[in-house]
Amino acid sequence: MYCTNCGWKNIEDSLFCEKCGEPLRPQTADPQPAGSPYAPPAQYPLQAQSAPEPVYMAQTQPPSAKKKKTGLIAGLILGGAAVVATVMIAVLSGDSPLEGAWYNGETGVVLEFEKNGFVVSRTTEGQDEGNYTYNGSLETGTITADGDEYEFYLDGDKIVVKGAGRFQKADDDFDAEDFLDEFTGRVSPKPSGT
């Protein structure tokens, strides 16, 4: 079947021209003379061609740049979703370097970070509760408590909170109450007879 737009010979059942992509209209007779590798319909002048193009299987629709872009966009979306999922799993699985207690031996403040974005600040005068956000790739974050925001960043095994100083990561057996009692010079009496 020949294309009525460019004269290209297509596979008989093709819906679109393999060369120019135009829809093909069924023809009643095959205008190709016997023994000729290419003969366009009589109403089109013969055009010089360098080498015959390969014949492919019939296409159901013309080639489309949109189809390629759609695949690229879908790939980007899936890739982005995979990155977000990985980050969420890391945060929710407790892999946050912030989780746990941090103390400042100069000011007597203890920060206790939980993996759900909740933070408790303990001092000898009491405690405040707030929330925090943390960007693991930049190792920076913000603590929000009582309407105030405090920016912080990780510096090795310390957190530097702007306006509040450096906080050291506490060991697993750290006790905030004991630390605060020792900080004020008041050691809690131990129960006797135990």
C-alpha cells in the first residue's frame, strides 16, 4: 500500500505510513509495476532516493515524541517516589542520628529527640516540649517550642543549636534527672535498704 502523502510503499495492512506517519487510505489497485522496486502513484512525481529504507512491521499508530516523553516523565516520577520511600523508611525505622538524649554540660540543658518529630528540653527549672524537623542530607534542622524556632546542625557527635550552644550525644544509660541533679550540685539521695 502506497502513502498518498509521500509515495512510500508500506506493508499492506499498515494504518500509518512508515516514513511520514500519515494515515493510510486503502487503495483499490496496486499501482506498482512489475519488476520495479519502487513506483509511486502516477499523480506524484518520481523522487530520487539514496537507499531504500528498511521495511518494518505494521504500526498501529505513527511514531510519537509524546510517547517518549511520557516514558521519561513516568520514570522520573517512579524514581522520585523510590527516593522519598527510602527516606521515609530511614526516618520511621529509627535510623535518625538525632534520636535519643543530648546534653549541654555548660548550661545544664538536656534535649531528648524522638523519631516522631517530638523533642523535650529539660532544665533544672522544668521541661518544655516541642517539635523538630531535620534534613538528613544537609544535617540541619529546626526546633519549634513555645512559638520560638531554634536552628541547629550536626557537627560530628555534637548538635550545635544557635543561641543555646553545643550538645553532646548521651550514652544509652544516660539519666537526665541524675545529670540535672549533678549539674546543680544536688545529688538525689539514694533509697536506703535496697
